[in-house]
Amino acid sequence: MELSAKITGIKYSPKLCRELKVYNLSELGFAISQNSSFILNLDNKNAIALSWWVSAKRTRSYPYSRVYDTLIFGGKKSHNNSYNER
């Protein structure tokens, strides 16, 4: 038996996101030390929602709670696992 389907028209609106703090690019180091998710103003016109976490590559704890807060942001998003950068 073969079963296939096409799902269309789903729209997702996060409802339980916390309000993210906003930092300028010059404050990036401070922002990372204080928050796991935040808005980063790159310049006067561009901003990204940024979330980061530190964990092993094969962790069982998915960082979705940190990423979830950035889903409501309408612009660009960046999700980084700093363990992979080492």
C-alpha cells in the first residue's frame, strides 16, 4: 500500500513568545552574556532575531524554547550552537 498527501494552507502564529530585548551590534558580547534570544540591530535598517545555546552535538535536550521566542520576529533569524564553532 502506498499513501501520499499534500498539506497546504497552514499558517502558524506563535502565541507564547516573550518580548525580546533589543541590542545594537556594538553590544553583541554583552547581549550574548545576558540573553539566549534577542533582537540584534545590525544598522539603522537591518535587524535579526538571534538565539544561541551551548550543548554537545548529540544532546537530547533540543533548544526549542530559546528558538521559539524568535519565531514571531518578521525579519531574518539566526540560530547558533556555539559548541559546533569550537
